[in-house]
Amino acid sequence: MTLSTMLTFKILTRSGRLDPKEVDHLVKKEVALEPPHQSESLKFIPEAFWAAVKGLENIKTFEHLINNMESEPHLYKKWYGDEKPESCDLPKSIKDINLFQRILLLRAVRPDRLYNALQDYVSEEMGSKFVE
């Protein structure tokens, strides 16, 4: 994460536009020490990321994430497999999360797309000059 991104988060947290707990979760990537068994229908998510998925349930928005994933695995698999999951449609159970919460989800399951999502977020919140 770049310094400008961190400063953006600090400004938005102080102004009340970001939840400090969510920002802290992004920075620290909370993981479960003993994640639950990963159901067969969700094996498309690498086992190495499963603890981060469970850790994400400590955020209110995601408190039922694993249950939601298990109830609509085909939608999560489609989203997970998309070339640009940071900008495609989300599964029904989480379709209303905000852009920052999408970043948290990407941090847990698709860290390869995190940089792009962070750029989108900073550009949207602060303007493209902060990304350039």
C-alpha cells in the first residue's frame, strides 16, 4: 500500500467516511487461527486464503460471509474467477457492499486484484490526481 493510499484512508477515517475497524482490518488482514472446514463447493478458493475469509467475518458487513458463500457458491465462484472482480457484479448476498468493503473482500480472496481496487477507490474518493 502506498503512502498516498494510507493518507487517504486516514483522512476518510477522520472525516467519518470510513469505519476505523474496516481500515484496521485492511492493514492487518485479520485471519482466523482455526478456520472452519472449507466445504467442497467452495474449494475454488485456495485453502491458504480460507483463514482470511473467516477473519473477515469479524467485520459486521461480513458476519455471515461463509454461510452466504455456501448458499450461493456458483455466484461466488463466478465472481472469484472473473478477470476483474474489483469491478464486476457481486453475488446477491453482498451486492450492496461499498467499494471499500469490496477491497476487504479482495484482500481476503483475490489479493492479486487489490492494487487495482485501491487505485479505483482513491480515484473515486479523492480524485485521479491522487492516483497519478
